[in-house]
Amino acid sequence: KESSVSAVLYAEERKARQVAQDLSAHEAKKAKENSTTSPPLKVSCLQRLLSSSQFECVMAFAILSNSFLIGMEVQWNSTHLTEPTPLPFYLIQHAYAIFFLIELVLRCRALGLRALFISDGLFAWAWLDFFIVVAALVEMVFDMMYLVGTGKGDTLGGVSQLRIVRMIRITRVVRTFRIQRIIRFVAPLRTLVFSIAVTLKSLVWAMVLLAMIMFVVGILCTQTATDAVIVELEAPVLGEEVLADLQVYWLPLDQAMYTLFQTISGGVSWRDPAISMERVSWTMRLVFTVFISFVYFAVLNVVTGVFCSCAIETTSRNPEVIASAMIKNKQTYVENLRNVFHSMDEDGSGLITLAEFENILKDEMLNAHLIALEIDCSDAWTLFKLIDADKSGVIEIE
């Protein structure tokens, strides 16, 4: 009875599998009939070229070198204020602009406008590239206007050279945004940016908490400083230096809050505001000291812990990070396993025989290595059969 039931279940499984295969073949045939033309071979080759690691390395080098050239040009202009920008800077920048324009056109040709700017998961980067390329082309126009204008007086078509220079500087700042594309090519940078992005929500609430604390303490300090200034105007006792310090650090309320923020962020040494408040009231000196201690040793440490916890937890759920870690662990696992098998190969032939494999049970060190790799070697023959996939009677190390 059990055998007949198993036969029926097996027959039903084969029938369901056959139905699934027929449906798959039918859909493939239908898709082939509906497709008007197959993609050209040159487009598929272009797609492989744009997705290759070599092309990404070339683009990364071009972006870095272009950014470095922009920095060199800005450095030269800042040290030669009265001299015009050398012509080679213009020519090289225009060459980079044309190169990035060609790269964008090739991507549009390979992927299509809809896939690149709408459907692709990286469409935001595509729009950023488009915006930067347009800015580079606009800068080329302004550069030509400026170079032509230098030979025809101070204006060109009613546009002053100073205005053209300002437009060039604006477009140059826009072009520096291209360096962010390096994040796409370097996994550690992507992980850092992703971790920072997921902590922005916690950052907002941390700033709200600090603002609330600084608002309360700022009210106390500003009120005390205001009363001291009023009394000082009626009967001078503190002196002009103390009044000046009170006005610099504690008057009005927004300045007091800014002073408190500077004391906890390293913008100013908290000793100077504390001394100015100490000359007015020792009670407010105590309040200010409690504020510094509480924010430094409690609030900021807790906020740092929340940031770290949030970043670690979110990053651990990032599929890209998980996949990268799995690949790295697999490579390490294979390398360790290969080293263990090289240790088993007593004759150096590159092949492991059953006799050599059985020595695992006798060698405590090799046995420990396999256990560390989570491999049960209690039954050498069973493990040997599992590894010997081609049933040749020997295990090839490589």
C-alpha cells in the first residue's frame, strides 16, 4: 500500500513538473514571437563593456583625475590673482567634458533612455551624471565667451567678463559633484554612506533633544545676565569687561544657546563663559557646570551609542553587505580547506588518496582544522565519497 501511494505521488509530481515545463516553453515561444527584432550584437557588446570592471576602473580614474585637475586650477587661481587662467587648463577640462558626454551617450545607447533614467535602480545617479554633463557643456560655452571677450574688450554681447567668470565658477562647483560616483565603485564607501544615511533620523532627534536642553539652560543664563546688566547700569560694580563678556556669551537668548552649543562641540572653551557667569552668580556657575557634565558624560555618550547601534543593525540587514561578507567568507573557507588538503597530500602529487584521507583520524592537528571548518570527519569513508564527486577514487586538491 505504501509503495502504491509513493508511486501515485511520484506520478503526480512528474505530471506537475511536465506542466510547468510546457508553460515555460510556451511563454518563451510567445515572447520570441512578440519581439520584433532582437537586440543588435554591438549593443550587447556595448552593455558588456559598460558593465565590465575595467571600464569602471577607467571611469573612476577619470573622475578622480578630473577632480584633481579642478583642484589644481583653483589652487593656481588663488595664488595668481592678477593673472589669467592658462589655456591648457581650459583645453584639458573641455576634453574631460567631451569624454564624460561620450560615456553618457554610450550608456543611453546601450540601456535606452527609459531604462537608464526611469526604470534602472540607479536612475538617481544617471540624472546626476546628466546634470553634471550639462553643467560641463555650459561651462564650455562660458569659457569660450570669456576667451573671446578678453580680445574684444570688457564685455561680450552685453555680458560682462566678471559675470561670465562667476558663471564659470558656479558650473565648476557643480562638476565637483561627479566625485560622488566613486561611491558606486568602492564597496566600503557605499557601506559608510549607507550607515550615515540610516542614522540621519536619529541625528535629527538628537539635535532636538540638545536644543531643548540648551533652551532651558539658556533661559536661566540669559535671565541672570539681563538682571546683572540692569543692576550694573544703575550701580556700576562688575566693570565694563564683565559686561562685555556677558553681552558676547549670554545676551540675547539665541546667543546664549549658541554659546552653550559651542561649549559642547569644541567651538569655544567652556572655561571663558563659566568665568563670566561666575562673576555674576555662583549659583549659575553651578548650573552651567551641571549642564556641561550632563551633556558631556550622559547625553553625548548615549547619542553616540544609539548612532553606532543603529548603523550596525541596519548595515547588518543590507543585502549588498551580506552578499559581500558571504563571498569573502566563502573565499576564506575555500582557501583554508585547500591548505588542509595540501597538508594531507604526503607525496605532493596534488591528489588525495583514501589512505591519506584516513590519516585525518590519526592526526589531531588536521582533525582540529576540519572541525574548525565545521566538517565532521568522524567517518572518513563517507566524507571521502561526498568530496569525490567524479567517483575517480582520488580527490583533486585544485
